[in-house]
Amino acid sequence: MNLSCFSSSDPAAVNANLVYDEDTESGDLWSRSSQDVPLPLCSSSSPPPDSRCLVCWDRNTFAVCRSLTDGVQIMMEAVGEQVKISKSGCPELPSDG
């Protein structure tokens, strides 16, 4: 499984509603339709489909992305504000098999 992971310790990241590639206009990698629904725990989140991300919580907020193209510039927004996010190790996800 070709996963790339990013994390943020910014408290605003729990309110994330958008993850996208800064260099492309081809759509969002992840979006949250309602702020009323908390981010899921990473340990109970299935890996995302190819070329998409999931955002989950495990002490920090993680964006877990699958099969991204090289050079993707991952950006995260929380209610219209930029959230600092950086490449990191991946959180524990349940195996998808």
C-alpha cells in the first residue's frame, strides 16, 4: 500500500475541512461536509482510495493519502484558515485485508 502521511499538532487541525494539492486545480483530496462530526480515530479508519486522503486523529491530526503523484504539495485548511502540516510517519490503521 503506497501511503504518504502528513501530520499537524496545530490545535486548529481538528477543525480541518479541506486537504488539497497546492499545485493543482483538479479537486480536493479530502473534504469534510460537517464540522458537527468529529474526526475519526486513525485506529478505526480504513485507508483511503487511490489519489485521495483521509484525515484522522491519533494525538495529532493526520492526513493519510494513498498513491499520490510525486511533488504533491499537501495543504490543509480549517474553516478557511491555513493549517501547518508536514510529512510524517503514518499512524496505525486497521489492515485492509
